[in-house]
Amino acid sequence: MSIDPYYRVRAIHSFVQETFHEVGPAPAQPLVKAAVAAVIANPFAGQWVEDLSPLTAPSASLGTELGRRAVALLGGRPVESYGKGGLAGIDGEQEHLVACVTTVFGDAFRDAVGGGKAWISSASKVAVAGTLIDIPLAYKDEVYVRSHYDAITIALPDAPRPDELVVIAAVATGGRPNARVGGITVADVLARDAG
């Protein structure tokens, strides 16, 4: 594992969801969504700390490792969508988690999944163990592709403990099955970028 030892990792959880059809026609390929969650100690739990940069500085290692693992869960299928976020245990702050998933994390995550031009959607909150979180997903090369607005919902029965953070990276192979509410499409973005 290549996560910086500054982050004391207690566990890594992996999630895969394959959707073969919804109401209506089945997609040509199943939609696969995957997420990887690292449970780490929160060095700032229970205290006020002005400078959170120690959480941010090594976060590229989290972005790279979680991204690499998430891609592997797709079984060789390319990444079309991505998202990030996580949970802070109740002795911590939302800001502690956010410090772990800033641009430093995001750029490394983006590289690990094969690139992306769009900013990475994010969600975070303070929570107890077992709390559900929806990690938002959006098309990796243009955030305004409406068909790819989606999420993957996960919960960890034993995390976060009060003095932990759960850092999550998520990916998907496509948009919602049978998306049909308009807006720009992946084809529009590919044509724009090729021209």
C-alpha cells in the first residue's frame, strides 16, 4: 500500500455496484459504480487546530491509492465519472475531512483514473459509525453532462469512530441507465474537445 504513513490507516473498504437494467430498455453494458474508503486516524480530533495543512500535504498518496483501487474494481472498464468525499467522526470537524480531499488529493485521484478535465464533485459531513453517505458522481471531462449526475451510497458499520476520518474516492463507467432529461451529452463534449 502506498499511502503516506502520516495517515494511520485502520481499514480500507471497497464497494462495487453493477446495474444491469432499470425500468425500460437494458443498457448495452451494465453500469458499474465503485468506491474505496480509507479509514484513518484523525490527528486533530477533540482539539482546535488552525493549520490543517498536515492533513493536506500528503493527501496525493490517498488520491493515488484510492483511485488505483477504485479503477481496479471496474474490471478493466474505463472511468467516465468520478466523485470524492467522506466522513469525520464526531470528535472531529468536517473541515478535517475536507483538508484530506482538496486539490492535492483531487489531482492525484484524477491522474490515477486516467485523467479528467472537470472538477470533482464532493460531499462530506460529521457522522457516527454506520452513517450513510452519498458520494456524488459527475462526468470526468465536463461537469454539466446531466446524464452522469449520480451518486454511490455507502456506509461502514464500524467507521468512523469518534477520532477517525473516512476518505472516499468513487468512480463509474457511465451515466444513469435510460437518462433522458436533455442537456449536453458525452458525444457533445467529445466533439467539442476534438474540434
